[in-house]
Amino acid sequence: MNKSNEEYALVKAEREIFLGFYSIRKLLDTFKLSPQTRKIKFRLSWSPCVGFVDYFNWHRIEELFDLEVVHEEERDIIFVCNQFIHSFIFIHVFSEDRALAGVYVSSDRDRTKRVYFISIEQILEAFRLVGKDYPKQRFMRRKKDGQWEEYTPSTAELAASKRALDELDELSSSTAKSKPCF
């Protein structure tokens, strides 16, 4: 692969990862994923910042971050999405056999504190989990500030919801059988 093809492949990979996490966050923001998916946690590795990160040196992570010091923390999927969506640093990491191993990423907000390493396995796991998430129902209620929140209903609320759905099914079945009036 020549240099221009290699650069194109890297740009395309960055775009696909960015769009993937942007899409996940959009689904999360509009409550189109199950509560179980919203609660997914990822164990992320990060290294502390030891220099001043700006627009002209962001790519020099070996100088700006102590990559020998690796910490771990658990973060939810929304946090991971935001690291990519607001990425100030995005650097591909390759294995010895030149396969994509992951990326170093840091948002504009975190760039002066740390850089995260997110493996390709974690990226693909996020995409697969979201891609297979087809929620069948959602329970929402309005909070006092006017915003919506998901909640887990009580057994009585679930029974009432099931009765209401059954009544709707029955009503729609009887309406479909009646003759239209014009």
C-alpha cells in the first residue's frame, strides 16, 4: 500500500469510528437503546499528561503523556462516545503485524489531563452491542424539571400497562373488522 492509500485508509477508519460513536450517542440521547445498553461500562486505560497539548503538538503523545504510567478506570458508554465525538487527540495504534490495535483518544476537555487507549476490541464490542439492541418497550416519566427519564416500573404498573396494551389490541382488531362508513 502506498503512502496516499495508507493515509486514506487511516482517515476512513477515523471517520467510521467517529460516526459510529456519534450514532451511538444520538441513539442514547433519544432513548432508542435499552437501559441495559445505557449502563454498559468499559474498562479504559489512560496515561497522565506531562506537557502542554495544543493544536500544533497534539500528535506527539510520547512527549506529552507518560505512556509508561498506565491507570485504569471504568466508564460508561456515553463517556466513551464523548471522547471520540469531542476528540482533540485521535491517534491510531497498530500491532506488530500492522493491524489496528486501537486508538489513543482524548477529548478537548480531557487533553490536558490524560489520554485514553481504547482497543479495537472495545470499539467493536460497543458497535456490536448497540447494533444488536432492539428494545421492545420503554418506561418514561417526566421529572420535576420537565425532562424525561427512564425508570423501572413496579409490578402493578407493569400489569396495568399490559392490560392497556391488550385493550388496544382488542380495539384495533374490532375496528379492522367493521365496515368503513363514508
